[in-house]
Amino acid sequence: MTIITESLNYLDMENQVFPIVSVDEYAAKMGADKDIVTVTFMVKSKLVAEDLVTWFERGYDYILDASISEGELEVNKWLVFVEMERRSWVARRLIGLIRDLETLTGTPVEDYTLNIDTEEYPMEIDIMKQKIILNPAKYEIEKEVEVEEELNEMRLKAGLDHKESETPKDEYIKSLQATAGI
């Protein structure tokens, strides 16, 4: 009897994964964006993308979903999407994923770049904690402020009056203070 086993081996994806990771660039499939962090990896072939999706889904219980872009972004550029709950542990777990990925790619964490809101940063936990919104309530407030700012830009271009927002950030802080009894 022949047993066929197919698995990934050390450095099977060497030179196949681009050392850049994007966060929240794409909308979540598994729920609302306020609840889900979407992490995107770029790879050089559909086969590598399929293997990486399988690796993520089988190896990490905190990954809600992993999937592949419907087509090539460009020639030899496929996207792999990974979704996790928006929680305080995201930065630590993302670093862990990339450290584990090093066994397949040979690329250390230090060689990766983090892309958030079109800005690039070194792949470091402290930077991720500052730049990724890790709280669903805060995410919702930040997005409301962004929408209001965009609407004010449109009002300005249309010659309409600028509308003052209620500064939801202050209300969020007040609610936290009230909860803490401060």
C-alpha cells in the first residue's frame, strides 16, 4: 500500500512570498470590518497561494479565514487574505505568523515591511499596536471621523458650509473614563 503525503517542507516557498504585509487594505469577508482585521500577503503563483491558504487555515485556530484573490493582481502576483478577530493580540500573532513563515520562505521578520493606510513601517509589535486599530469600538469611531472629514471636503468643494462634527473620539474617551470611574 502506498501512502501519499503532501506537506510543505523547509524553504518550499523560498523567493515566492513578497516581504510586505498589508493590514486592513481590503474588506473582511467573515464579518464587519470593525470586528475583523484583514492581513494580506503577496505571492508569486497561484499554487503558492493555495499552499499558503491551507497552511494558515490548518495551522492557526485564531485565523477565521484565509483565501486567494480571484485573479492575478499583475503577472505573477497573487494575494492571500487572512482574517482574524480585531483584538489586542493581533500584533503579537501576526509577528508569530511571519516567524513561522520564515521556515518556508527563509525571510526573517526584520526583512518584512508593514503597509497600513498606504504608509510603510518596519514589522515591529510596538508599531503595529500604534498603527492598527485593535478595538472594534475605536475602529467604528475612527471610520465615522474619516467619513465626516471626506464629507466636509466635498462640502468645501461644493461651496457649502463646513459641518462641525461631534468629536466622537472625545465621547469614546468619556465613556472609557465613566466605565473606569474616573
